[in-house]
Amino acid sequence: MAALTVTSIRLCTLALGVALALAAPALAADVTVQLDAGAGFSVKNSTGAIQRLRIDEATGNLSRNGTLFVHTTGTNNTFVGVNAGNTSTTGAGRNSAFGKGALRYNTTGYSNSAFGKSALLSNTTGSRNSAFGADALRTNITGTYNSAFGDYALHYNTTGHRNSAFGERTLLFNTGGYRNTAFGEGTLHFNTTGGRNSAFGTDALHDLNTGIRNVAVGWYAGVDLTTGSDNIYLANRDVAAESGQIKIGIVGTHVKAFMAGVFTNAVGGMDNVCVLSTGELGLCSSSGRFKEAVEDMGDASERLMALRPVSFRYRKDSGGDGHTQRYGLIAEEVAQVAPELAVTDARGQPYSVRYNELTPMLLNETQKQQRTIERQEQVIAELSSRLALLEGKVGPAAESKEAIR
């Protein structure tokens, strides 16, 4: 049977229309059009100049308006959409592409899934990738084991592998980065070659470029980090180019911190943890290599004698239990006597006392008192010796006079 002409197609269409009009609501059998080898079934517009639909007899491929639309080129592949899949695709196959241009240039890549316009568009040999969303993994070429969900997710990835991106523009500029995990719009947006990063939250680690092993959780967490590594950010965006930092919360926004498992856990080792106004924690350093302008304290500690030790109880609305007896100083009074010992809050008002500074000052006063005691003991010893000597001289003479009387 020769290929169908425009006239024959019109006659077939008319016959089918009459048959359907006379038939029962359910057809008794399929309507079959048998084509000769190499032929095709075409449906054109009223002028016969534009091919609206064509089914190729040899491949079963479906074209719309002259452009391949549905085909199964290669092995176990399914391509649906204008220019979806490559008619030269070979290899293991098992690819699925749905959307205009999805997997368009794939050659030997296998087990890829692309859903959305231009998803995995440039992929050639990359395999086992999953792209869901317009332009997801659009420029991937050889990258493998990537998962992208959302418009422009992993858009510029070329050779990166084992990345997971969930959300619009996640890992957008990643090219060769590897083993990154991004959840939320704009997360790891500018990452290019960094690896093993995990970002959860809108725009988390947004500006990271080449860092590795960073973790960010929360909206804008670690947003400004560019090249740092091994950082952990939890709802904190106060960052710079840094590495090895752990930051939790935002200064000025989060005003209280609670951590279970600390108060009841007894450990031995170093103590005296210091807290800066920025929220930074650290062991109070004492090594001389951290200090300058070192000199004896002298009389600076004498001001301690002007401080007023008090007993008190913390109010319940201030975190106390209202009955436990405490001992300490009043920050306002300390600020008047020794301002350097007072800690002020963000408004410049006295808030706490540097109690750790009191120890060396008290030691200085104790040493001064000890030196005074030692001097006094020396004077007493000298006076005792002189007194004994005088008593030795005066004692016999006094007895002789008494005898004469």
C-alpha cells in the first residue's frame, strides 16, 4: 500500500466520521490504518501545505507541525515534547524526557529523567540524573547522579556529580561542585566547584563559591559566605570569608539561649568560658603570648576595698527561683568605683561584673598584706630582742638595790 495522499486522507477522514456517527457509543474494534514500509501517516492543514501530525511507520515516532514530538530513539527511551531527546541517542538508554528540548543533545547518557522545558538540555554522556523543572540541569554535560527539583535548579552544572537541589535557583551556578545538598529557593545559588555543602532554607549559603563541608540551616543562613569551609550556621547570617566557625542565632534578634544536657553534665577540665558582646564564646586566655603592656598591678587593686559585697536573691522574672541566697556585687556600684570591672549592655548601662578579674586583684591585695605582715613580724622580732636585752641588763641591778634596802 502506497503512502497516503491528501485526497485519500480526506476520504478516510470522511469515512471514519460516517462510521463513528452510525456506530454504537462504544466501538467494537480498533480502527487500523496499515502503512507500507517506510511510509507515514500524515494529517495536514486545509491547504495541504502544513503537516499538523505525522506518524512514521518505521519508528513509530510522532511529529507535530513538522517537528519531532514523541519518539523512542535508542534503547528503552521515552521522549515527549518538541525537540525532546536526540535522534542519535545510543547506549544503554532508559532515559525519560518530557518537555521542549529536554535531553535534546543526549548521546550515550543513560537512566536520566528530565521533566520540564530544557531540562538536561545539554547532557551528552552524563547518567543517572533527575531533573524536574524548567531549565533544571540545563547545561549538564557529563555530570552524574545529580537530582534537581525546581526551575533553574543546577542550571549551569556541567561536570558536578552527586548533587541534590530542591527549589528554584538552587545550586544555580554550580559547574563542577560535588556532593552538595540544597533545599530551598536560592540555596547555594553561586556555588561553582565547592563540595559536600548542605544548605536548608531560602537563600542559605547563597553566595558560597568554592567552600567545602559547610552546613547552613535557616532563612539566609550563611548567606554572605564566599570561600570558607567547615562552617556551621544555624539561623545565622553574620558571616564573612571564614572557616571553622559555629554560629547559632542572630545578635540582637535572639536574646536568650537554652541548651539541654549541660547543667546536669559534670565534666573535668578547663573552665572560665568568656562571652563577648558579639556572642562569641571561648576559653579566657592567660598566656603571655596574647598580652601586651604587662606590668605589676601595684595599687590598682586597692579600689576593691571600696566595693560593697552584698547578699541577694534573683527575681523570678529575671530567671531566678526567688529564694536561693546569692552573694556578689552590684554592677552600677562597681561602675562608679572601678569602671573597667563593669560590663555594659547594648545601651551602655551596667549589666554585669567581670568577676574573673577580681581573683588576681584580690591576690594582689593578699600579697601586699602578706608583705606588710612579714615586715611587721620582723619589727616585732627586733623589738622583742631589744626588750629581752634590756630586761637582762635591768633585772640584776634592780635585785641588788632591793637587797640593800
